[in-house]
Amino acid sequence: EADIYQTPRYLVIGTGKKITLECSQTMGHDKMYWYQQDPGMELHLIHYSYGVNSTEKGDLSSESTVSRIRTEHFPLTLESARPSHTSQYLCASSEGSEQYFGPGTRLTVT
Amino acid sequence: EDKVVQSPLSLVVHEGDTVTLNCSYEVTNFRSLLWYKQEKKAPTFLFMLTSSGIEKKSGRLSSILDKKELSSILNITATQTGDSAIYLCAVYGGRSNYQLIWGAGTKLIIKP
């Protein structure tokens, strides 16, 4: 069954730690996205990719980085976590206009 | 600046009522408008509306795009408690071919 996966689902981590949020999809989609969403707020695009070895920053200023070495894999890395990074992170992929979302990672930085 | 505005921000109705959710947009290079339903976690796709497909219907849900008014509505008839969710509107357009511009959503609560 084609799907999009994110791990971990929940993460509590201390300030200054390096973390990587994983995202994988089995649909063979070229385009992948990372969004940040605070409760009751709109989705903010932080990174996107339209194929292997191509990544772009979105509209939201972010201290994170991404890589796209394989079509199915689009990890997000925070080099030094801060309390301001506490949020929900959603990964999505698309072939055409419709984006398919993963279940999200709820990150808390203490 | 490109933007998508949804109204109302929240709505509480009783089971069986009909609701209308609104989405207006000011987006350059408009390509399509999408509606999503977000319950506890990830948004799930409902409809996509384009210039060539301005009305969509699926069961009790329907949506219309008004390109002249730069807006869309999402109708839900005979609401059920399972319809309780945040309904998100997003528009493809703006500077990039690949980005969706999102509204803040309408939080819909259906009381039994």
C-alpha cells in the first residue's frame, strides 16, 4: 500500500541537541515538502524538493536543513534545537496538485 | 503578498444542520484551489477546483469556485459528529509552481 511515513511521531528533546525528523514515501512522487504547524494556525512551508538532489527553502525562515538523496526519503535536520522549534512538523509529497500528508511529528524542545 | 483567508475561524452547529465554509484568496498566477480536512493529525484531501472544474460534490460535501469573486465555498449538508474537524483551504499559485498557499482553517464542531 502506497503511503507516507514520519518518525518519530513524538519527540521531547533538550535545548542544543541535534535532531533529524524522518520522512519516507512509497508513491514514487518527485515533489516532497516539510511544513510547520502550530495549534490553530496555518501550515507554513519550510522546505521543498522537486526531485533528487534538488531542495529549496520555503517562505518560513527556518534553522533546519534537508536533503534529497533518494526519491523516497526527505529527512529534516535541526543542528541545535531551541524551545522556539517546538511545533508539529508535517511531511507531504505530490505528483500533481494534490499533496499527501504523513502523520506528523510533534516536537517539544525543553 | 499572496494570501488565503478563511471564514469563519470557528463554527459550532448541531447534528443535522447545513454549514457553509468560506475561502477567499488573493494569489497571483492562480492555478487551483484545494480543500482539506484535518482531524487530529495530517490533512486529508477533499476537493480540487480549477478553471475547468469549478464545482465538485462527494456525498454530503460539495464545493464551488467563484473565479470572479476570488473565492470558494465548502458546503456540508446533514452534518454528523464525524464532520468535526478543521477544514483547510489552499491555493496553488504565486511565485512557485510547487507551493500551496494555505489559509488558517475553519474549526467546525458538530454537537450531537
